Amino acid sequence: MKKHLLVSALALSMAAPFASAAGFSDNFNAGLSGWTLLGDVAAGNGVVALTSASATYEDDIGLTLNLSGNDPLEAGLPGGLEQSLGLAFGALDGGILSQATEGSALLRSVQVSAGDRLSFDWMLSTMDTAGAGFGLDYAFVVIGGQRFDLGTAAQADVPGAPYAMQTGWSRFDYVFTTGGTVSLGIGVVDVFDYTASTQLQLDNFSITAVPEPEAHALMLAGLGLVGAVARRRRA
């Protein structure tokens, strides 16, 4: 009987943290369900790509880099990119001589708890290189109205067609300090020009939930019971 109680307590203590954690993940294999698409956004082969490439006007020296047939959203205008992301006009600008012009983004609301971890893989590819542009285009994340930059076109130093250069894949991690419903946006933006486009690719998006306090308590209680039984056997 004691053995059965021990096994049951141990099973509950180990399983409870995972059963109580909500979590969220998206490898984009099933498309973009649940996301709001802003501008030129497309998914395929388990990767989502966002670009600043126009579908209406020829840019990038005749290359057609637009993926969806939708134009990127203008920045600094009512109903444009910043407003769609819940940002103030100019929030994507780097300064007077580095104003955001147009871009695309993914947007959704997520429910999180303090301690939950947001992670995803990203890669920037660009035509905004020395000679063709200014190297100012960049990718960003907006979490609860706060902007975090991922990388800039100037950091792209690996050749990669059809774009001139790319950064290679990197990992973004962020730990939420408060809980609640949070607006989350991920995007890419042209800066200072409309002609040299940039693309952001995303994969392996996840929000990993932390165990609830009750789950921690149950786990500790189960481990305590295991220790008590072990001590009795030694005695």
C-alpha cells in the first residue's frame, strides 16, 4: 500500500508542472492561423517571411521580391504600420535622417504569466547594402508597446540569393516580467528609402509557460514524501 502511495505521489509531483502550464508554439507548418498579417507576409515550408518589397512599384533593380501580392504598409501615416502595431507615429524611426518608410509585420495577442519565455528563430536578408542602399533597414519585435530590435541590414554579411546579403539564423529570447494579455508584433521595415528591400524569416515560435505555484508545491510535497520513505528504509 505504501509503495502505491509513493508511486502516485511521485507521478503527480512530476506531471503536475507540465499539465498546468499553458504554453504556446507555432512552427508555421499549418499556415498563419491566429495571426494578423500586416503588409507582405507569406508562409511556406514551415517558415514565415515578411518583406518590405512593393507589389505595385518596381524596386530592387527590377527584381520581384514581393511574396504575397500585398504592398507593405506605409510608416508615419494614419492606419499605417506604427498605428497597426499600437505604436505612436515615429516609433519606428531611428532619427531625423533614418525615418521608417514602409514595412510588414505579424501581430497577435497572447496570454502570458510572469516568467514565461518567448523564443523564435529569425534571419534577415536584404538588398539594402552599401552601394544599393544605406544599410538602415531592420527587423524588430514589439512586446506590449515596447520595441526591441533584432538586427539591421548593415549586419548582413553572408551572400544569399535572391537577396544580396543575409545575417544567418539567430535566436531571440525574452522573459515576461508581468502576466496578462500582451500584444505581440514582429516585423521588418525600410528606412530612408523605398527601393532596397529587406526580408525577415521566422521559425520555431514558442512561449514556454512556467509551472504554476501550486504545481511547485505539489512537486516538493511528492519529493518530500519520497525522502521520508527512503529515510525510514535506511533506519
